[in-house]
Amino acid sequence: MAQTTPNHTQTVSGWAAHDTTGKITPYIFKRRENGVNDVTIEILYCGICHTDLHQVRNDWGITMYPIVPGHEITGLITKVGSNVKGFKVGDKVGVGCLAASCLDCEFCNNSQENYCDQVQFTYNGIFWDGSITYGGYSKMLVADHRYVVHIPENLAMDAAAPLLCAGITVFCPMKDNNLVGGAMGKKVGIVGLGGLGHVAVKFAKAFGHHVTVISTSPSKQIEAKARLGADDFIVSTDDQQMQKARRSLDFILDTVSAKHSLGPILELLKVNGTLVFVGAPEKPIELPSFPLIFGKRVVKGSMIGGMRETQEMMDICGKHNITCDVEVIKPDNINEAMDRLVRNDVRYRFVIDVAGNSSAR
Ligand code: NAP
Ligand code: ZN
């Protein structure tokens, strides 16, 4: 088990889960001193990603307790190390899922640090000094500046926070599939209208595509169209609606957090269409072969994004004024928010008001 090293001298208050119940309680812990490559960040806001829920309950069997979750972090820089260029005290910044990578492999050299074999995450990772990483459900963070991005001036810090994970996770597969700045007017399907899904709808619309939401929740239909700008809405449990939409989509992004079959969803793709899977259910998903072979369809995965892409996405959000639809909560209400996330009762992301600046509920 990783040990806290001697230079972890800074006392920080945060919130942690201690066992598989996932119950979050206040937790005092230590962070490292600000190193030459580090910046220290006063955390203002942190989004509650469904990954936090998977992790605090040990859904994936990899959780090291106590766990301080949180990888959708926005805040203000309070200290910069002597090697740090491009950041200064007072800057509005964000930190997502990445805490460290080898900085020397083909992926790191190409700013695809997220695919580095030695990547370490913002929480539940093991940093180079052997310490366990603790995330953004806390008042302060020390981060290597290579994993920090600038937040455009015009974006609100609470509504921008989920862009650091939800945003970049849906941006990258769109970019990879030539939907950002490439051909417009593609038929794009977004499966699951949650934290990731609602940003995906906003992005796909901003990039000029025709967007169909594929959802298990009929109650989300009106808002999906009126607020988020979706063109069509299919209730995935309605066979007739699914049949009608067969072979209509060029590209599908599946953001669903629970086990489900890809078969009926693949039928919605045109011949040669691509489905990218970003949801991470704890159980294997069903992938029947017939819809694949009959439509020469492709299924791929994608994990968050690299640092260059994360800054690019942030700048695009600044340009188009895209942020997330958030419900800001007080730290005392994290458990209630997590219970509501389990019940799919959030429009569309909870964000913790860590610094106590908002009129959070
Ligand atoms: P979320 O806010 O809970 O949204 C997930 C959505 O999936 C729900 O809103 C719901 O949408 C749908 N859904 C839930 N249960 C379902 C079920 N049993 N059957 C069908 N649909 C269901 O979660 P999120 O924060 O967007 O995260 C989604 C998933 O992505 C999680 O597994 C998370 O760990 C993963 N993730 C992956 C990456 C990556 O890098 N690949 C990054 C971040 C998160 P409807 O009501 O519209 O059906
Ligand atoms: Zn996340």
C-alpha cells in the first residue's frame, strides 16, 4: 500500500468515502508541498461524475480507501513552482482526470497523456512519490502544471467544472470521427442523457450536426429539445420508435453507466456507421455480432482526452459560450446528491460548491 511521503506537510480538509457503502464524510489529509513543476489551486467547484459513484462504491474493484473523489475541478492558482510557465497566481484554472504520466512515450510526446501506460489519475492513483492521489472533493489541490488548463474568462466556474471530465470525454470521440470542424450536418446519436450526454448534445449542435437523443427517460424529451437543442428524441424502450429510426445515424456516442445491450442501438447506425462507447458499467456490455456484420459497423472505446485537446475543448467552449447545466450543492449534501445520481434524478450534473461562494442548496 502506498505511503504518504515526508514532504506531504500541507493539511487539507476534504470529503472521503471509507468503505463500499460509499458514504462520504469530512476528512482531513495531507498534500505535498508545491514542487518546482507544481501549482497550488484553491478549489472553488468540483463536479460529481458518475465515475465518482462507481469508485466510492468500488464497482470496478480497484478502489483504495479512504478515497477523496473528484476530477472535475475549477479553482484559482495560489502558488506557482519555479519551473512553471504559462500560469500565475490568480489564474482561473481547471484540473481533470490526469495527475501524472511518463512524459516520454509516444503518447505523452503527442499530448495523448491519457493513453500513457503509466498514467496516474487525480484520485485513487499512485503518484510518483508513492502517495495515493486525492481528488477535488477538497479545499486545495497541488497539481503538476502539465495537467492544468486555463478556463476562458467568460465561462462560469461552477458550470465549467464538468467540462474537465464530461466535456473532454465526449469532445474527443467527436473530434476523432471528424465531427469537429469537419463535415457538418451529420446524423449524430447520443445514448444516455446524463452528465456526459447533455454536454455531447450541446457540442454536436454547436458543431453543426443533427442530433438524436436515445434515452430511457421519456420525461427528458421536452427539455432535450427545448433547452439543449436536440432535433429528435427516441425512447429506447419503445420498439416502434427504435424500428422507425433503423439505419438513420452516421455516428453514435454511448454514455450509459449501466449494463445494456448494444444490439438495438447498433441497428440505428447506417451501414459503415461508428459507435463509440464511453460509459463504463461494472458488468460487460452485450455486443451481438449480427448488427455488426450486417451493417459493417464499427464499435470503439474512448477515454477522456489529452491535455492539448482539453485546452482546445475549453477554448471552443469559451468561443461558443458552452457550459454545463448544473445543480450546485453544498458539501453537506454530497451523499444526497449521490443517491439522486443513482436514481437518475439530476439535470444534468451536480457540482459541489467547495469554497462556499454560491447560494448552493
Ligand atoms: P450519468 O450522469 O449518471 O448519466 C448516465 C445516463 O445513462 C443516465 O442519465 C441515463 O440516461 C442513462 N442510464 C442510466 N442507467 C441506465 C440503464 N440501466 N439503462 C440505460 N440507460 C441508463 O453518468 P455520467 O457522469 O454521464 O457517466 C456515464 C458513464 O460514463 C459512467 O459509467 C462513467 O463512469 C463513464 N465515464 C467514462 C469516461 C471515459 O473516459 N470513457 C469519462 C467519464 C465518465 P437516460 O435517462 O437518458 O436513459
Ligand atoms: Zn469523470
